Amino acid sequence: MRLTQGTFSYLPDLTDEQITKQINYAISQGFAVSIEYTDDPHPRNS
């Protein structure tokens, strides 16, 4: 099952290489990077 909660959840999945490039770019630009995670994807948690 694929969860679609949030603006970017409808985009195609990124490959590991694409994720690495995105992270490296963000860090090189001085952007703050954070990752959200939940093991309970109930709507009340979003």
C-alpha cells in the first residue's frame, strides 16, 4: 500500500541516487534538511 499524505507524496518514487543528489544539493546550498517518519500513518498524525 502506498500512502499519499502530503503535497509531494503523489510524485514518482526517487531512486537512491536521486535522493543522494537531492540531499547533497540541499546541504551544499546551506539548506536545513529534516526527515519526517511515522509508523502510524493515521491522518490525525499529519
